[in-house]
Amino acid sequence: MFIFEQDPPRKNKPAEAISIVNMSRREFLKLSALAAGSTFVLGVFGACDHPATPGLPRKATPTGTMAEASFQPDLLIGINDAGDVFIVCTRSEMGQGIRTGMPAVIADELEADWQRVYIVQADGDPKYGNQNTDGSRSVRNHFDQWRKAGATARAMLIAAAAQAWNTTAAECEALNHTVKHKSSGKEIGYGKLAAIAATLEVPENPSLKPRDQWKYIGKPLDGVDNYDIVTGKAIFGADAAAPGMLYAVVERCPVLGGRVKSYQAEAALKTPGVRKVIALLPATLPPAFKALGGLAVVADNTWAAIQGRKALQVEWDYGPNANYDSEQYRIQLEQSAADGGRVIRTVGDVDAARKKAAKTVEALYYVPMLAHAPMEPPHALAWVKEDGHCEIWAPTQNPQSARKAVAQSLGLEPEQVTVHVTLLGGGFGRKSKPDYIVEAALVSREMGAPVKLTWTREDELRFDYYHAPSAQYLQAALDENGKATTWLHRTSFPSISSTFAPGVNYASDGELGLGFTTVPYDIPNMRLENGPASAHVRIGWLRSVCNIHHAFAVNAFAGELAHAAGRDQKEYLLELIGPPRSLNHLFKDEKGAYGEDLNRQPYHTGRLRGVIELAAQKAGWGTSLPEGHGRGIAAHFSFVSYTAMVVQASVKGNRVTVHRVDCAVDCGLYVNPDRVKAQMEGAIVFGLTLALHGRITARNGAVVQSNFHDYPLLRLKETPEIHVHIIHSDAPPGGVGEPGTPPVAPALTNAILAITGKPVRELPIRLG
């Protein structure tokens, strides 16, 4: 919202000269914030009239730093003598709200005043445990650890107050940054207790607050970075700077495994601002997280580096993947899916039961390669210093992996590499692969100076770790009542493992556990098979990973079966799922696809049924719609959470319009309902992008798409009305960032099926 305030009219004042200033959007935001209250106000927060609202800027900066805090009961918490509380965020912030959620959990158990809590972003270091921020694991894997950390510090502060008053801890209680003596009413602030608490023994099993005493957990909280982001103060990867910094871009071989045969750099070196052209060694296959190689152009600014790169004359040896063509590869994938392969799961006798069927339904589904396309392409600032130490500033989801990869590329020990984590302008899994950081480090070493390396949008789309294309064949037999008696599912796609190991042609158990082996249907005869597929590009994880193509095929085929049986989609889906029951046995060793403890977080169809019923109810399932409109439904379990989508769409000619999406989510216990809603909304937009537009193709080994004109994202005018409905639960936390994406596309294609009577078996959706 923009609010303009005009100065009052001034009489008899001569016209003033108009000054035109060329400024960046970031500078504009900063100036707007400073000018608030005079001639221009940029309205951002709906709660600006409440200074204490969490997320707004604090009135003062902390006294000192985390390192200077006198009381540090563990790696995550520090309290100084002024009462400032420092909480170390060990995860990466990319819009999911972890820099708010993690501190909120600790601060709640600590009984801290939220306005006196300051966030310290952790560098990459094994001492913090797993820092890889992907797989929707932050809250679901660390919630209990964070609570215990806060409770430990609170118990020690209470013990410190008891010692100061010569009483027992039972006579004291912590409340809003102080410890009070229950009978006398005396109180001491945390700052005055910090030094005493630091001398005490750390308790092993501190008592946790009961849920009805939570102040922050489960309550809406504004993001701690919101103010800095909207006023241009926040530091993303592209904002990092160092004295004497140079700028670089890399010209890479457009085909994976290719290398420079010869090049001419004279024209590039004549470009104003260009300092040097550096030949980088080509990556050996498999590529893993190595730099791809090519020619780095180093200059005084990014624009000069890009212009210099354009002037390069390069002859490439395209290598072993020069003949890769995505359309021909699709034919191979579909044949692999049709033929089948190794049997992954079998129940009953599919072939025998099919012979008794009243009707057989079969379908072949295809999902193309997909790119991450975060708003902020990869950037990294590296500084390899004379003393052999390398310092990195980067938007990375996995700083420890970056640290290790940089050390290996430079021949250093990991302890010689420091990785500082900036804010990420989106990640979706791309920024957990540190190849771009390795590139920056290699160029910095050659230049003997700090170097900021930038990937353009074209670089980001053409040299991604792509989500695997997939083909899936499904067949089911129906009895005379339309009930499914068999389920045959064959899936073929190049494995992520091919990026790290040679000769990989089959999917891993983990990939198959993402919506394939875990199909929840109660059908007496099932057979699941995985066909072979080789990789010709870098394959990587993307938001929701293999759940994307598996959920599409499974749910779309369920819609087709309902249509073939003449049944309501929702009722048929519930019949397929069957009665509430545990499906833990579908995983190996009671561990989920991302290592979750299924004894603590079981996979249960009762919760899946619950989100289906809620989404349908909220969407008005079964009520009348305008002509040409229809509703489709889909549901999926992933990352220990359950989501269901009902999409209302219309079809006019070959044009599909999405009008409304109702999402029901059961993610167990949640920290911040606002972030749950935001992540579901983002996942829906992400899922609709994939359903309507997402497609990466390759010819002669090279990716064709280069920018948003040929790899478009969902635009505002295409975005439907979105409603998110959260099921309140006492179950342990599940994931939130990824589970919303998988059911979106099939819910939309099922809506189209309801309107037209024709199935959609390929993404992106093309009618006619």
C-alpha cells in the first residue's frame, strides 16, 4: 500500500528546479523510509501503530555481542549483563521464517521478552549439528532441542536467583525476562543474574513449560527481518561487499561434461572495466558440487564483466552429452515406464486379479524437467587471503557443505574456510548445492582479491540442478461396482544419485519413498516397479522433490478411476484410501524418506482423510458452480505432513483459469500459523507455476530456456483466490515448506477432467 502526503499549498513561492536522481530500488526504499512523515510514506506494516509488535525494529541495538555475553549455557543462547538475549539461528532464512520461528521457540521456554531478543546468524560449522536447510526439516527435527535449550537457560537463571536470595529454586519463577520470588514479590532481571548463572552446573533434563503457558509458540509473529527487508537494509547474497572487491561472471559450456577447446579473449580484455579472463578447469563427471569450469571474466563491476563475457570467442568440445535431446529422451522414458523394471513393492497378484476385472483403465503420465528459478539467482563473495584462509559470504542453504566443497577445491582444511550465511532471496533446494560458491573461491584465489561472482538469470536457468523429468505408467482393474481391485504403477526418471556417483540408472529408495512406495490406497493387489533412466544434465532436489511427479500421477489417476466408475472424486478418493490405519510398514526400518522417526511421527491415513474432508467442506464440495467451472481434489503425505487441495477452475476453449484453491494442512504442532499459511500460499503459487508453465527442454545437449519469457512464473493476474485451513494438532511438528506443492497440479487436472471429461496426463497443461 502506498500513501502519498502532499505538502500544504505555499503562496508566492517560486517554482523550484526539479532534480532527477538515478537510484536503485533498494536506495528508493531506504529513502522512502527516511522520508516517512514528510512528503512520502511507504506503508508496509498493518501494525505500525503498535511499537511492541514482534518483527518491528527494536528501539536500541544490543549492548555488545554474543561472544561477549557472560552467560552462554550452550551454543545457541547468550545473555549479557545488560539483559540482552542473543539466540543463534543455525538454519538459513529464505522466506520460510526460520529466523523468527527458531528464536521464538527458544525465547518462549526461556521466558524472554521478545523485544530484547537479538538474532545471530550462524556461520557454517559442524559444532551446530546439521545446518542443511532443506527437506522441511528445521522445526520438525529440532523443535525439542530448541525447547530444551531455552528451558535449560531458564532453569539456570532461576537457580541463580535462588542462590542470590538464599532460597530454593522451587520458591522462584521466571516471568518475562525476570525471576520473581513467589512469596515476597522480589524480582531480578536476567542481566543481573547472567554472571551468577554462568557459574552453575548445566541441568540435563530441565522441565518444559506446559502448552497452555506458551507465549510465542503457536501464535502469529511478524518476521524479525521484515522491516529491514522492506526498507532495503537486509543483506542478501548480492548485497555482500568487501574492500577492494572485484566482480566476475563465468562463461560455461552449455553441455554438461563439455570443456573449452580454444578461446580468444582479446576483445573481452578490451572491454572497459575488464581486468582478466581466467580459464577454469572443467568439472569431471559426475559433477557433484564441483564448479563446471569455463572462462571467468573479472572486472570492476558486474556490467563490465557481463559485457566482457559477451565478447569472448570460444570453441567448445561438447563432450559425452552433446546429443541429448529432451524430446527424444521423453520417448525413452515413456518406453522405460511402459516396460517396467525392478519390482519395488508387491501385494496380492495383480495379473490374476486383472483377468477377473469388469473394466481396465490405464494411463501414461509425463512431467518435464523443471528449474528452481528463485527470484535471487546464485551469488557468492569469496576472499582467499594471503594467510591461506578463505572467507565466504553467500546465500546458501547448506553452509557446511559449501565449506567442505570450497576447502576441497582450494586444497585447504575445512577449518581454513569460513562461510557467512546471508539472507536468501528464495532457494527451493538450488542453494543447497554450493557449486557457485566454489567458482567464486577459485576466481578469488587467482586474483588475490575478494571477488563477487554473479549468476545471471540466463545462467541460473541454463546451468541448474534440474528436477528430473519423469514418465509413469499406471493401470488399474475395476470390478462391476467400479471399485479398484488392482493397482500397477511403473515410474522412470533419472536419479539425483547420478549427480554424485557414476553408472546410476535407477532411483534410490529415498526418491521412491516420496509418493511412490508410499501410495496410501487400500487395494488388495498392487505392484510397483522402477524402470531404468540415465542422466544427461545435473539432477538435483527441488521443492518437494519426487513427490511432485508421483503425487501428480497417483492423484490424477485416482480422478480418472472415479470418472470411469461414474463416481464423485472425493468419495472415490476416500474409498481408495480406506479406513484409518498406520502405513509405517511402507518405509524401511521405520525411517521415513528423510530419516524421520516414524514411531514418533507415524504415517497414518486417518490424518490424510481429515485434510480431504476439511478441504472439501471449506471449498463447498458438491455445491453448484457456473457453467464451464469444475472442482478437482487431490491429497498427499510428504515430510510428515498431510495436505489436500480443492481447485476450482474453468475452461473456455483451450484456456484454463484457476479461480479458487482451498488447502487443508495437518502439519502437527506448528510454531507460527502465519508462516504456515504463507508457506502453503507460496507452495500453491509454485505448484500452479509448474502445472501451467514449468518446462525445461534441451537440444544438442544444451538447455533451451533462458529467462522468464520462455520459463514464465505464475503472474498476479493468474493467481487465484487462496484459502488455507490449518488443522490444530498435538502431533509432533511436520514439515511446512514443501508439502503444499505436490497436490496442486493433480487437483487442477482433476478439475479439468470434471469439466471436460478428458484427462490431462502431461505437465505443463496444454488443452488442444
